Amino acid sequence: MDYQVNKKGFYGEFGGAYIPEAMYPNIEELQSRYLDIMQSESFKKEFNELLRDYVGRPSPLYYARRLSERYGAKIYLKREDLNHTGSHKINNTIGQILIARQLGKTRIIAETGAGQHGVATATVCALMGIKCVVYMGALDVARQAPNVLRMKMLGAEVIPVESGNKTLKDATNGAMRDWINNPVDTHYIVGSVIGPHPYPDLVARLQSVISEEIRWQLKSHEGREEPDYVIACVGGGSNAAGAFYHFLDSPKVRLIGTEAAGLGADTPETAATLATGRPGVLHSCRSMLMQNEDGQITEPYSISAGLDYPGIGPMHANLFKTGRAEYMSITDQDALDAAFRLSLLEGIIPALESAHAFAVLEKRKFNPEDIVVVNVSGRGDKDMQTYIDVMKKGNE
């Protein structure tokens, strides 16, 4: 079975480009040129040099001795949190700013939830001297204040979005409206494997450096390229897409994505799209969505701003439907427990998003010979206020 996108932009029944006429010139230009640009020797040379010298790649594949002892398996951590700007998001923004420059664009827009994509976008715009505008839900502006300040320090204009529940979905709406109104000079750096074709494929290709490195790093550590498990958190799903990419056609590698269940997948306060959703169209692609009986999008909830999204990338919807990957629902409390556990056992404070992936270790039994790779998609600096609040409550 082919798990990659087809020529029409679909992963099975999911994907496509359901766009208004005003977006057509932008999307058609990107569809017709992105592969040629990405496959050119000049792009690959500059992209790889920036990943090495600016981002700090390859990110380490770290053998987590104390976690391995606790869970009775060989557990490795892919340290995307050690990248410049603190997450996997920089892999995508470096690639897209090079594409935008090749297309002659002089203005960049982006959406952000947890702020990591906004910071990564502002960073590459500063690097290239290009104007940057970031849309962010007003609620996320409040709960991710350090990242808002970082974006502004990097020269970006941050626009709070007051509509909806003021989170990632609404930020994406704002960015798409901007792009429709500014089609000639503006490139939209989409932050995840969502949106109209070619974005899900484009972002997955840029993030595939994660699994590419895992293969040769694991060969060095263990004498084999393929682990038994790869675990990653999923909102839109770009870090998971990157971690899964080079293992999609290797059925022996079990792929596990973790969705944010919030207060529980069986409650209204959740962002567990695959556990609760059904097919529909949002942000110009067909995927699995959280929606009511009338097809209206329901508002998601998660303690994690980066997973607080009512949909999922079409690649993941297809992996779910075909059974190639397993998706688990992880509650706020499970994620918090996992974050504090990782901090105490390995001295690594993860982003709340990444903590959802670590919660799997408590819920799944492994064999001693199993090799388990967990993608640490981001570091926890941005979430310190949430962690502080939790610790204060615990001491009351």
C-alpha cells in the first residue's frame, strides 16, 4: 500500500485542495514548482548547510538509560528540542523560506498555536531579511507569552485573533484570510501537515530529516536502521510525519501517534480528533475533524496549545484508516505526569506537546529487546508557567 500523497494531493480519501478561487493562483504556483525547487541541487545544498550550521543538526538520538530501566526496553529519544528555537518547527521554516525566496515573495505570514512555529518563522524571516506577520489565537497569546515576546524581538508582527475559541484553528483562519487578500507578494508558511495540497506533502518532506537521521543514528547505536516503535505527538502532525516518514513502508516498525484527549476523549473538553471525529473539510483539505451533527466544527480543548486543533493532517487520517499507525488519546493529567517523570528521570523538561508522547510508556508493555524511539518535538521552556501552576496546586 502507498502511504505517500498522489498526484492530485490525496492520501487515500484524505487531502486535496478545497480552495476559494482567490487562493487558486498561490496554490497552483506552489503545486507546480515546489518539487522542482526542493529537488534542485542549489536548494538541497543551502537547506542542508543551514540545518547543519544554523539549526544544529543532526539532533542527537539519546539512549535514555533510566527510562529504559523503568520500562524494560531500549528507549531512545530523538532530541528535536535541542534544535535552534527549541523544536522541530525550524526544519520546516528553513525549507519554506528558501522556497518563498525562490518564488520571489517578499512577505511571510504564518499561524501558530504554542508559538514554536511562530518563533521559527520569525527566526528565518530575520535570517533572510523578509517581513513577517504571525497570526495567533488571543488565548494562546496569553498562555504562551514568552514565545510572543521572542517573535516580537525577532521583528515579527503578532496579530491576536479574537474569533472562535481564540486558539490554533482561529489563527489559521486569520492567516488564510490574509493570504487571499495578499496573493502576489506573500507566502504562507503553514506550520504543520495540514492545509491544501501541496502543504501536507511539502511539510512532511521537510520534516522527514527526523526519520532520515534516526535510521543512520540507530545503525550506529544498535547495528540496525529500524526500531520496533516510533512514538510522537500529533496535533496537525508535522513532527510525527517527520518521525514516521522513512518507516512508512516498513511494517515491522510500529508507529504510534498521541492525540490530546484534554479532560478525556469521552468529554466535550478534548482535542482527540481521530477518537471522536469524522471526515470533513477544514482549512482547504479533507481529513478527520471534530464536528457536530450539522457538520459545524466543535471547539477543541487541550492543556497543550500546540495540540489544541479540531482536525489532523490528511496523512495521519489515512494512516489511521488503513491501520498503518496507531493513535492513542492522552489526557492532560497523563501528559503532565509524563512531563514531570521525564524531568526527574532524565533531566529533560519537555514541551507539553511532547509530554503526550511520553505518556505512552506508562500505557504500553514492551519486551526487553524492543527498541523504542520517542520524538522529543520541543523543549518545555515555553510551558514553564503551566508547570509552575501545577506545582503550586500540588503544594497547596
